[in-house]
Amino acid sequence: MTYAAIIPTLNHYERLPDIVARVRTLGIDVVIVDDGGEDGAARKIDRLATDDGTVSVLRHPQNLGKGAAVMTGFRAAGAAGHSHAIQIDADGQHDLGGLENMLALSHSDPNALVMAVPEYDHSIPLARRIGRWVTHVWVWIETLSTALTDTMCGFRIYPLDATLALINQHSIGTAMDFDTEIAVRAVWRGIPVIETPVPVTYPVGGHSNFRGLQDNVLISWMHTRLFFTMLATLPNALANRPKVTTPASHWSALQERGVYAGLCFLAAIVKLLGRRACRISLYPIIIYFWASGREGRRASNDYLARVLDHPPTWRDSLRHFLSFGDRTVETFAAWIALSPKAQLVFEGAADLQQMEREPGGLLLIVSHYGNIELLRAGLSAELRARLTAFVHSDNAVQFNRVLARFQPEAALNTLQVTEVGPDTMLDLQRRIDNGEWIAIAGDRTPVKGQGQAGGRVTRVPFLGSEAPFPIGPYVIAGLLGCPVYTMFCVRDEHTNRHRVLFEKLADRITLPRGRGKDVVITEHAAQYADRLGALCKKQPYLWYNFFDFWEQA
């Protein structure tokens, strides 16, 4: 497998040197196709060509369109003996940091078309966002599937033999209609597709070669042709409905869409109209995210298959998502509209009351099972002031920010950390010495990778298979020398109340030197996993990890 990067350009040359240099660090040849650009731009592009041919420049004497430029590059790469072509835009929108991952995905399936799915920041113009959604809907119709997420992003890796056969057999759009049309026709041809997210930014001061009227007409005509082609070849379109592979993401990389605005909306509905109205208004939103969130839906089905006594159906997965929506409503209702203490029943209340009276600090290992957020509403104001949540995600901070906006006393101390170092440990020790309770999730793997501080996991049995659990809570507890408790907040199936399960895990975790330390950590993690697994089997829809927990990075 050998790769060549194809970069079509029309008067985009400012960012080309950086793009070429980044690609060349991976040992990949570069073919720049100047699509009839101005003389000044052409001279600057020519300077990038190298004598050894690793960077070459081809030129159309007149502008033929982006698609024509890409296909010229494909043919040149094929003639040079390359097996794959990487399409990269010349304007610098795409984060080339994702290229190595795309190459790894291409190696995992050499026959696949690897397509970047853009993750836009605030720089994308509204008109572009709307226009892209129109194309998305048409592509779903043409492919008889919602599997393709975005066909307009010009950052891809093509298997060249299959792609050249495709463009030689069909008349593919030569302008801005190229990216979408070749993706749809590749799906019809049975070429597998792998999608992966890549950040995309519209550069400040950049210019676009998109011609508003002309290119929109071409794209509309393209969709018309594809639609009627699909009808004329319906059996083939049905047989080759896309089976897109999306690599599992680490939980910290998953974007929770519309976090702050959405939470403010829910809080306002609860406050103005009550819990029932909020639940009704939330259901359509949850159903939308269930339908469009392929990775979360797939992870939900995998988890439910482990805890249900029957193969999960789409109804089970949807129920899982709706349960998460109910959890959010309950949290806001407890803080804003209802009396929370009337709904919480504490198991181990004597232990909890005794711990409240004692001045020492402790470590609480919590989880994403049940509604631990509701718990803060049931704690006394004094104890809540002693509680600090150890969080990795900015979304947890957003949640706290919304609660504080609508109910100032709801705010919880948070310690946002992605890597545990000496400074973090000193801060935690100070908090424990001051009598604070540190809450940390026991069912989230670390943000940092293996071999970095705070980045290790231990694999223990969980719901029938080994799963990675973080060692962080047990290492931190051992270093702090404090008591360790678990706490879950679980809805009672027969009443509207919630049971708070407060149990001691260890008076103190002592970590011996050498390999014995790993044994102690694994024993405590397995004890926690057993407790969590038993709760999941009893009430399956209350564990809210919408990512592949068993195969996460």
C-alpha cells in the first residue's frame, strides 16, 4: 500500500507550504493540481515542486472545476503506481492531525473509502451549515440509509483501483458536486466506507471558490440525477445500502451537542411549566439524538445485550436513551421545582450521618449509574459545601453552571483534571485534611493514554467480559490514606423515590511496593465492578455510558 496526497487548488497557495510539509513528514508523495489559477498563484505553487518528484505540480490551462482537478490527480497517482489517494483541500480547513488515524483505518481495510466527518467550530457560516443539511437529507434518500454522515468534506482516502474504475465508467461531477456524487456512487458500487471525525475550521481571511448560484444549480442537478438513477437501479441500491464503520471513540472525545443551551432550555421549562411538561418537550429531542447518534446507539445495544434476558431491539435502545432524558429532568426538578428530600431514601443512613459528624475527609467512588447528580439535592447544606467533584469533562462544568444560574445554592465544587500530577495530589491532600469529600467516577477510563500519569487501567470481569476500569481512584485513595466509600443513587421501580446506597469499600487502601500494588488495585476495582454489575442487571436502563465501554481506547 502506497499513498499519494492529491491537493486541488484554485488560487489557494498561502497554506499550501504548511500542508505539503505536514504530509511529507509521513513520507507521502504529493500531487498538487492547479486548476487554471492566476499566474501569480501559479508561480508560487510551482516553487513547491521538488526535483526528486516527491512533490509534483500538474496544471489545467483553464479552470475545469474541483472534481476535474481531483480526478486528474487520481489518474496521475495511479500511473505512478500508488494504491491509494488522499484528497486534501488546499485552504487549510482540515486538521491534518487526523491524517495518521485515517491512514491506520485505511490499512485496517485497504478496500475502504475512509471519509473524514467534519466537526465544525463557530467559524462555519450559517448558510453553509444549512446547505450541508439539505445535501445530507438527499444523500440519505439516494442511499436509502442515514449511515453516511457527511459527503461534502474533501478530506478522504480512496482505494485507487476501485475509484479509477468508477470514474472511468460514470460521468462524475467535475465541480463542487464531485465529493458527494463519488461518495454515493462508491456506496452503490459496494465499496465499504469508514468514517472518522476530524476538526474543521474556516480560516480567518480565507476565501472560498464556491460559486453560490452556479454550484448550487450543479448540486441540485446532481441530486436529481442520483435520485432517478437510484429509482432505476433500486435492487442494486437496496443490496448496497451503506455499511459504514465508525471507529469507537474514547468517551472524552465524544462531543455532547448543544450542552449549555440545551440545559438552560430544560431548566427553564422545569421552572416555568413543571416536570411533566419538561419530559414531554424533551422526548422529541432525545428521539432525534437517538436516531442520529449512531455510536451511542450501537454502544447502548452492546451494553443491553449483556444485561437483558433477550436480544435488544430498537425499542430497548430508545428506552435507554429516554431514561437518560428522565434522569436530567429529575435533576432539574429536584433543584428547581420539587422538594428533593421527600424523594430520597438513604440506605446506610446511620453511616452517612456518622460520617457527616466526623471532621475527616474521604474519597467517594461514584458512577454513571442512576442519578448521582440528584444526590447533591439530598445532602445537607453543610455536607454539600464539603463535597468536591473530580471531573474530566467540560460538560460537567456546564451542568454545574446551569444549576448555579437557576438555583445558586445548587452549585457544587468541581476540580477539572485531565492528568493527575504532583500539584493535583497536593491539592487533593489539602482538601482531605480540611475534611472535604472527593467524588470521583469509577466507571470512566482516564483521558490520558497508557504510560502517562493517571493514564492506566486494570481489566476486570464486568457483565460477562473483561472491561477496563481506571486505577486512579484506588491509587489516589492509597496516596491520600483516607477512607473509601461507594455511593449510588437509584430510582425505586415501585415508587417515585430514589434509594441512596452508601457503602464502605475500605477503611484505607494500602498499596505495597512492586507488583503487589497492582494486585491490590485490581481487587478493589473488581469489587467495585461486581457491585456496579449487580445493579445494572437489576435495573438495566439506568447505566448511562453511551460509548463502547469494553473496547474503548
